[in-house]
Amino acid sequence: MTETKAGRPARKATCAGAPRAPVAAAIRPVRRADLEPIVALDARVTGLEKRDYWESLYRRYGASARAERQFLVADVGGRVVGFVIGEVRDWEFGAPSCGWVFAIDVHPEARLAGTGTRLLEAICAGFRRAGVSKVRTMLSRDNNLVLSFFRSQGMMTGPFIPLEMDLDTIDGRPDAGTMR
Amino acid sequence: MKLQKNTRLALYSVLEFATDPTRHISAAEIADKYEVSPHHLAKVLSELARAGLVESVRGVGGGYRFAGNARRLTLMDVIEMFEEFATPEEDRREPGERTPVGQALGAVLSEIDEIAKATFRSITLATMLRLLDRQQRGQPLRAKAT
């Protein structure tokens, strides 16, 4: 349902890397011309270029005038260094309206400058304007980098448990599934 | 999830030290605060010092101080120093584990373990200190259920 972009593995915990000097990113709505750097950023981080996917996201969220849909970018001196996408959804999984963040990423060379925090703050501000008071996301438990980021922002495990199964288990045979 | 005594002591200690990295804290002070034996705690602190997470300071006003990076050090990094996280493949010692029921139960327990490990890996000491701060200011740690 939600997709949060995978990041590189977090650096070894005991490393003493000093935070970089903050570079103030301006957060603004995405523009058509931003798609190219966003596709490139996603391809760099995930190893897969998904141009059609990003085009469809732009049409759905970037070009939408609906306040509950947001596609924001972080701009440093005219260069797109990050993005966040989300929307307000009503009664998703039976829950009252809340904001869902389903993609966030910052260029690897622009990290540790508070850009991810600014992106999240901006989209949360938009969610508040849309009248909701809760934000959720979902991501792979192996994605330690982004998981740690959301934790550092105060997010904690929510009341939902994600479940899945291989589709060959629904043929009625209880032993047909592949337990992982 | 229950952590072993040494693991909890290690977590208490690194969080105490990381709260103010400039402050030297004696083992006795931590032992007193958490009501544990100083002798027991000394062994834990020795492990933490060996891993470079704390350093001992000798002399008057000495003790230990934090030497790690609170924004990078996760709960899992500390826990792994004191707990064995054997994968199901590596740990087949439980009676009945190879039976169909044992294997099904093992799959469920493995799910729980994976979620616990992911949680520990995702929480840095800096995040824990923020949680602690919120708790001390009387703010709820968890979101309201909906």
C-alpha cells in the first residue's frame, strides 16, 4: 500500500562521522522539470530506474490541485536533493482520516543536513492544514536507514500489523503456502 | 521481550553516559540508581569500555564517560554485545523443533524475533534520549490509538 524508498545501509554505529554543515533546503511543491532528478535519485538509491512509475506519481500527486495530495521537493540552490510524497486517506484499514507518507528520500550526498526532517515537517504541516492529526508510514523492516530516520522524528510502531502471503496459498490447500 | 540483566545494565549505563557526554559518572552512582551490585556493573562497564563506547577517567572526579556517537549507536549495537541472536538454522536444540508443530511454532517465533530485531536496529541512543525527554516532560510516548 505504501512505499518508502530504500536507502543505503546505515553507517556502522560507532563511527565518529561529524555532521555536515547544515545547508538550508527550500521545500516547495514539485514541478514537471523536477522529475528527471527525482528519477535519477531514486535509481541511484534503489538501483532501478522506474520512469513510468514516477511519471504516474507526478500526474497523481504533483499535478493534483487537491490539498490532501502532496508531492514536495527539497531544493538547494536550484538543485533537487530530496522529495516526499503523501496523502490524506479516509478510513484506510478502517482508521479515521490520517496522513500517509509513502515515499521520502534525500540524495546520499545531501544527507545529515536536516533535509529529511524539513521534508517531513512540511508534509506534516500540509496534513494538519488538511485537518488530520496523525501521520503514518510503512516500510521494509530491513530499511534501517529510513526506519531510524522516522524513529528519530518521534514515530513509533502503530496499531497495524502488515501481513502478506504468496498467492499460491489461496487454492484451498492449507499446506500450499511458503512460510518465510 | 525479555533482555538479560547484563544487557539491561549496559543499556541503562550507555543512556546515562550519553545524556551528558562531558560528565564523568562513577560506577557506584549508576549501581546505586539502578539498585544493582557495583561488582556486577563493573563487568558490564568493562565490556562497554573494551568496545569503545565508554572510556574510563581516573583520578578525583573520575568514572566513565560516553565515547560513542549517540546518533549512530543503536540499541541493537549494545544488545548484540551481551545477547546471542541465533537464527533458527543455527539453533536446533529445542526438543520437538524438527516436528511439523515445532517448525510451525518456530516460524511464528521467528516472525516475532525479526520484528524485535528491526525495532532495536532502528532506535539510536539519540532517539532514546528524545523519548526520555518527552517522558520527563509528561508527554505521551505512544500515539493515541485509533
